[in-house]
Amino acid sequence: MNKFLKLIILLFVGNATLGQEVVFDYAELSNINVKDLDVKVSPVEYGGFTNIKIRNINTFLFDVKIEGKNMSLNTPMPSELQRLFNIDEEDLISTPENAQEGLNNTDEAIELMTEIAKSNETPEVLANKTKVLIKKCDEYYNMIKDVINGISNVKKVRKDLISLAKSNLPFAKIQSEFNSIKIPDESSLSKQYVMFELLYFNVERLYDGLAAENSKARDKELENLINKYNAAVYTQKMASNKAREQVKSKNQKSNIDEDEKLRLDMLHLNFQHDSSNVVNNFKKIEEKIAEATEKIEEGYHLLESETYLSYINDVSNLKRELKEEENFTVLSPLIQMDADYAVFKISITPGAGAGTGPKLRAMSWETHIPAKGGWKVDFSMGPIISFGTESNDENVYLEDVIPDSLSNLGVNLNKNAMKPSLGALMHFYPRTGKTSALGGLFGIGAGFQTISDIDLRVFGGLSMVLGKYEKVMLNAGISYLRVNRLKEPQYELGRNYLTSDLTVNEITEKVFRPSLFFGISYNLTNRIER
């Protein structure tokens, strides 16, 4: 494709109701020399509005500045994406290690609860409640695995989207790549995390209930031991009292008191041993419950530290921003056409989002949009040549005749039909938005004579204005020159006059006579930017 066709593809001009939008396609800029970017564009009606638009440019990668009439536009990266572009590469590809550790903690807590449920020393009521807890923990454990898979998936998608956002591709290509990425449904992931938290709080509640049930079962066991001990003591004392009455009725000697003391001491020792076993057994269960509870809590906080919801939010932001064509388009402010041209200075430089990736090309250029409509007044100077019989002086002379006192009045024909001069011209012509325009002119000039003898000329006619900034005018029309003519009707050619009564200067006068002219003038302009 040759350069001309590339420029046609590059520059697309869209007409809007208020004016014109000049569109550059950044995807094509790499194939175009920046010197060729100040191309001819369609003119804008005088008083209308115009602006610059650059499409297919990734504003996550580039800072774009467009200045027009002292107005500038900067395109910073969306704030919610600035953090993502500063994420360390290792963090983007890291696995959810904290979440995996949290899963292991949960597994260890389930093992502790299984030991409690299978222990013969665990009361049946407590064992049954522990089994209920284990079942809920299994459900929680599976939910954690789902969350870990979700975290891994979301982090991978986030990495792919960030890489896509950093790619220097046209918007259509980015959309194609975007559609090839399998993005999970954010609402489903959020609901999954909410379910995970609800399960955690349910498990925590069951652990609290199990700890309370353990204390209750311990107190009940101790109460049963106390009741058994008191009943045994009572039975022993009743038996001893009965034995004393029998011995007393037979007047026999006995060691009942010593035997009673020994038996009561034995009962007390057994009570202490059994109660100590109960306390120690339930304390072990309590410690296991506390350890399991701590592991569950640690596991939860480890998963929480993965900031799963922030990953989901990142994916949601990236998904939204990558689908917005505005993030791949830069618009300049509207400028009203109240001058000959609207000048836009455009610069494209790699921004903070470019990171350490491939080196990106910086570009800058100017685009000039001409105005169309309204009238323009310009001034120029240049040589002008008037031509025709009326453009030169009449060479009147006096020829001596007989008698000597008389002279015959005659005139020589001036064979030089052109008369040069220097003209200062004012041009008025419509703005065409092109490099040529046809308009009118008015001006004055002077012949090439001495300063003390300036010969005034007046010009009027048409001018062809050629050029973009510094213009050349081709001028033609009617000039009015001051030329010498015989005073009429006082004097007539061919008549004899007394020489002593007149001179040539007395019989001629300066008068304005029309003639045709042609000239070339030059307009040296000053560029004034408002």
C-alpha cells in the first residue's frame, strides 16, 4: 500500500452538526512519517467547531496531550487501574499459598474433632455433637477448596487482562483477544465467597456450642460421681451402724470403727481418682476443641488475606475498562473557528502503564484545519505594470515656424506602452479552506522616480491569492495613473502659438487616466495563535 493510500486510511474526517472532527488512527501511525501527518483536511465553516480525535490508542500505555489555541487535554490512566499496573509480576503469577495453608489448618481441625468423636472416653452426647460438627467442617473444607480454585482462576484471569491492557493493539484487536479470555461470572464468585463466610460463622458457632457442651458434660459427670460417692458413703455408714447394733446386742468386741474409716477413705480415694480422670479427660477434649477452633480461625484469616474480593473487583474493573472504547480514544476540546486555521499540537509519549515492556514510540506533530466562509482582508506589496495608450505621458512639443515669433503645437507618440510601479495593495476575498482564492483588490502605488517627485497611482481589480500561510497574489484590473495631457480646449494640436507667451509646462497638465495593469505581489504573514 503506497503512502497516499495509507494517509487516506489514517485520516478520517467526520462531519458533526457543530463542525468537524479530524480522526487519526493510531494503529496506522507507525507506518507513517510524522512529517506527512500535517495533511490537507476538509475545511470547517467559519464560526463552527472542530476538534481532534485519536482512536485505537491504548491510554493505559500512553500519555496523550493535545493543545489547541492554548487549550490542552491530558489523558491519565483511570485511577482504579493505576494500582493494577503497579502490581509486581511475581504477585500476578503467584499461587494462593495462604489459602492452601488455611485449607491444611481446616483439615487438621477436622482430624482433632475425629479423634474426639472416636474416643471411648467421650460421652455419647458429646460424640454425637462432634460428629455433627465434623460434617459441617467437611462441607466447609470443600468450600475452601472451591474458593482456592476460584482464587487461582481469578488471579490468572486478572493477569491475562492486565497483560492485555498493557498491549499496544488497536481496539478491535483487543476486543478479539478479550473475547477469547474465559472470564468467570463475578456475581457467582462473590456469592461463593459469601457462602464461604457463612459456613465459617456456622462452624465457629458449632465449635462454641461444642465447647459449651463439653463443659456441661464434664459438670454432669462430676455431679454423677459426687452423687455416687455420697450414696456409697451413706450406704457404708448405714452398714457400719447396723453392724454396731448387732455387736452391741451380743456384748461382743469389734473393729467396726476402724473398718468403717478404712472403707470411707477408700471411697474418698476412688472418688478423687475418678473425678480427676473426668476432669483430665474433659480438659483434653476442651484443649482439642480450642486447638481446632484456633486452626479454623487461622485458616479463615489466611484465606481472608488472599483478598479474594479485591481480585474479583480487579477483574470487574478491567473487564469494564477494556470494553470501553473511550479508553482507546482521545478527544481534544472543541475549538470555534474564528481565525484562518485551527492549529492542534499533538504529542504521544509512553506513560506509566508502559512499564518495562517493549519500547514504545513517542510521536509529536501539528495538524492545521483551515476555516471556510467569511471574508478575509490581507495586504501585499509588489511590482505592477500598467499598459495601454493611456498609461504614459503625452510628449507635447513646440516647433518653430516662420515668422520666428510663432511655434507650432505638436505631440510625439510614446511607443513604450508599459509603465512600471510599486504597489501597496489591500485584498478582500472569501475563505475557501484551500490554497487558492479569488477576490477583489484596492491599492495605491508610485512610479520609479525620485523621492521628491512621487507619482501617485490608484489600482482596483481582481486578485488570485495563492498559498497557505505566506501568499503570492496575481493581480489584474484597472489602474488610474497621473499622466501629462494637453490642456484642452485652451490648446489644440497643429495650431501656431506665440512662443513668447507659453512654455511646454504651461500647455500640459497632470490628469488621471485609466489603463489596464498586471502585477505580482507578496504577502508576508505573521502567525498569531490565540
